[in-house]
Amino acid sequence: MKIEHFILGPERYQEYNSSLHSGAFTWSSPSNIALVKYWGKKENQIPENPSISFTLDACKTTTTLKYSKKESGADFSFEVFLDGEKKDEFKPKIETFFKRIELYLPFLRAYHFKIETSNTFPHSSGIASSASGMSALALCLMSMENQLLMSSEGGKPLNDGFFTEKASFLARLGSGSACRSIEGDVVVWGKHADIEGSSDLFGVKFPYTVHENFKNYNDTILLVDKGEKQVSSTVGHDLMYGHPFAQERFKQAHKHLSHMIDVLKRGDLKAFISLVESEALTLHAMMMSSMPYFILMKPSTLEIINKIWAFRNQTGSNLCFTLDAGANVHVLYPEKETEQVLEFIKNELVEYCQNGHYICDTIGFGANLLDEE
């Protein structure tokens, strides 16, 4: 599929009705945790390698997009609020996003927007707030486009498939991982030979049956460091340019995704553990071997990892860890082990969390992941 697919064409855009003066849309969108990591991108947010993620259920962003028709002015016009507090520091990222998507939503300069957003988790905590935030905003903008088209004479709504596909496409232009937060419990982003319909342009639902072992899987997020990330994702991805191990890493990700497809089908928990932890450590190894180099883990991150390994060896538990580009630890484990693992977390791991904070979540199988209000 080509980018032109998401440009509706002059005949449709002429249908935009200028009488749509004001209104609002609200969407809630979940975060996700990548199992096979995307790290490194080309122009226009195209990934260097495919990735696959579990969609979380409780870690969500709710965004309300209020719009009002402008009298004049050619610039983008918007305000951003987080939990009711105006956040001008977010404006450059939103402006960059608007510039990237204007070709696909040409009404953006005609309106003033008030973007009101809130998270069920700490911002910049290592939980993918950009994924849930940009996907929620993209869904609001798609609802607006849909309303503009329907309000025109003889206008028809967008079909559901195109709506979600284009929302994922737009979300990707705000934050790469955001395209994996639009639809589905397990989502693949990036072209991969073993997944028909996979694309670099948007996320797609994992097309195969997932074994019962992974239904209602749990993710407890240990907040080792709730502050701003040491290195932004954009800077981290840029470090893959000229990285001495980059090409081998991209090949590895393709192989790991092929392996993960088989693991999820068969329900092989031991193979899942090995693959997920290897991916997490590879991500950090790429950062440590880049130039300039960064160590994103904290001493407490390493303490938690070693405690997890020891607990697994002692008990035969199927818990494992994964990491994003930060210090916080995602502890993944089957639902049937919840009581045992939470007891372990409270007794041995909470002391390594900042102020003892952690978040319990589940993978969103069967949940209503997206909510339009």
C-alpha cells in the first residue's frame, strides 16, 4: 500500500463543509509494550525493522480535542493541556506532528484546537505516553475528518477499516510506537515476510491465533525512575545511523519476529521469556555501543533483573522482564501466577522502585481497548 492511499483526493476534500464551526471529540487510547523492539528509523517515521507489541489495558491516555473555526490566519493554532495545566513545552512536538499530517488532513489550519489530555500513569515515566497520547489525538482528528465529510451535502462516513488504518498511519507520524496503539491486542508494525498485510506505514492486528497461555497476561511496571527520560526516543533512534551493529540488529529483529510468531501460536512460555529478555537487553546494548553512548538503566534496574532471574531459578516461575528506552522494568507473567508474582514484587522488588511505586496492568485481550466518548 502507498502513502497516496490516505489522501482522499480533491473531490472528497471539496466536500468539507465550512459550516462546521465548533465541536469536540474525546478518545481514550492504550499504551503498549513491545516484545520485539523497533529501534532505528528512516525518513517519515518508517521503521528500520518490524516490531510486535502487547497492548495494555489500564495504562491509557484520554484526549479531548475541541475545535473552533478561525476567522483568519494561516498558521496552526492550538493549546495543549495536561491534567488541566497548560503545557506550552508540548507545542513544538504537536506542531511537528501537524506539519507531517497536513497533507492528509488539510483542514488543520482552518481551526483553532484545544487539546486536553490526561494519563492514567505518570508522564515521561518510561511507559509509552507518546504512544497512547499520539494515538488518542490521531483518533480525535480522524473523528473530525469523518464529521466534516458527513456534514457535507450527500456526505458519507469513512468505513471503519479505513478509519482505523488511517488513524494508525497518522499516529505513526507523531510517534512511531503510537501506530501499535490503535487496534488489536497484539499488533505488528513494519513489513515482515511472514505476516501478510504487514506494513511500514501502519500497525496491523497479529493475524494468527494466540495461545491461551498468553490470554490475560499481566504486566506490572516497576517505576524505578519517574523523571524525564535521559535520552529522548528521537535522539535514541538517530543514534542508529552509522551504528557499527545496526544492520545486524535489523536482521536479528526480523528473525526474532519470525520466532515470536511461532512462540505465540504454540504458547511456549520458556521460549517467550528468552526472546523477550534478549530483545530488551539488545535495545540497551545498542544504546551502550552507540556514539555518543548512554546507559539508560539505573543500579536498581539491574538489581531487579537479577532478583527476577534468581526467583525464576528458585521457583520455576514464568515471569520475565522487558525494558523500553529507560530505567523502568516491565514484569510480564501469566495470569495464573499473579498471586505468587505480586507477593514476590511486594516483598523483594518494591524497595527498588521510586517511592515504592508500581503499576499493575493486563494485556488487553478481549478488552475494549479504544473508547470514543
